Amino acid sequence: MIELRASSTTLVVDERRGARAVSLTFGGDEVLGSSTPEPGDLAGFYDGAFLLAPFAGRLPAAGVAAGRRRIALEPTHRDGHIDHGLVHSSAWTVVDRSDLSVTLETRVGEPWVTPARARIRWSVAEDRIAATLRWDSDLPGPVVLGWHPWFREELRGSRGSVMLDGGRWVDGAGRDTAPPPPPRDAVVHALRSDPVVVWPGVLGLRLESAEARAWIVCETFPGAFCVEPLSDLPTRLGHPDGARRHATLSWSVSRVPAPA
């Protein structure tokens, strides 16, 4: 485990479990949580804040086309789907470390379309953490990057929720659709401002990502909820313009005043 600390902000990263954040505290308040795994799903999908690369969301059991190739991967769920990328649970290597930041990397090979390297830099400052995830491959291939944080449903007796400013919701095919009723498990894009997670009267967190083109909001599991920045809509993975050699996604989490 790697602990980074700045004043009353503490981040703990587990290099053995996909370089995920397993703890994030602001002023002693732990904001990351966990939920109960669905039957047949990987337990590692249900805690902390883990990385999504080179795809986010869910691939069909048949895999995804990459040029003339079809990438067939080992299913992660009993229904045959492949979820949340390829780096969420692998061991990462520490490249550089200081009291306030750490850089880690891992490599991805077959059966992905081309050998690649994923690199993550986590850093902390007072009332703020930041992270940059980078994907570098030898040849162009499909890439969508993201983060999958689980935020605690309750904090000091206050129930958390996400505040969204505008935005357009899309269905599984990437088509605009009507805003879903709560609890939501859907993709939203074109937000007018940053999402804010709020535990009223206790704590507020602004989630910033200038590069995020979409967010997944998931409120359907017990104990925790997710607000996930993505470098593109998940459905863009199979599009020709989704192929690239390099991709980067940065985000930050900052403490802000919480409404009463």
C-alpha cells in the first residue's frame, strides 16, 4: 500500500490491485466505499476507485472489432460479458514516488489488439487529489479510459447524492434518451459544469475533468454509488475514430462546502 498525505487529505493506493485508490479521506472523513457484488461478478469491481483501460463499461461476449480483427476476451461475468477494461486488478510497478505523488505503470499484451502501456500518476494537495491516466500503444487501437469510484452512501448519517448541471442522457447504443428516473444507471454527457457529490451538512466534493466526454452515474447498488468520468462514450470503442495510439484522461476531486 502507498499512502500520500497533504495536511488533512490522505490517499491510499494499492499497487497490487490495479493501482486503485482504496481510501480517500478529507479531514478524517472516508469518502470511498464498497457495495455487494452481483452473483457471478468479480468482487474487485465493487470497492475503492479503480481504473478503466482500454475500455470502460461492458463489451459483449463476442468481443469488439478492431480493424479486421475481433478481440475476444475472457468473460468477467457469468452472462459472458467483459466489464471494465483490463487493468483493474493487475499488479502495477512503481515508477516514481514522493510524499505527495506516485506514478505507476503496467503493460497489456495479447489478446488485446496491440501491446500497450498504461501509466497512472496520483497526487495529493490540501483538500484535493488529482490523477492522470495515460495509454500508449505500438499501433492504433480502440481506447476509452475512465475511473470507477465508489462513494459511500452515507457519511456521518448524511445520505450522499450527485448533483448534475444539465447534460444529455444516452442509451446503450449511444442515442440520446429521456433522463432516467432514480435510481439511475446510465451515461450522461454535455454537462454544463462539473458534477458535485454532496453529503448535506457534512461534505461536498467537486469532480473535475476537462477531458471527460461522458460520465456514468450508477445508484442501483446498496451502500455506495458511482460517478465515473470517461474519455468518450462507451459506444465509441468500436468506431474508427476511437482508434488511437495514445490517450489521456485526467480528473481531480476537491473538497467544497456542502449545502445544509
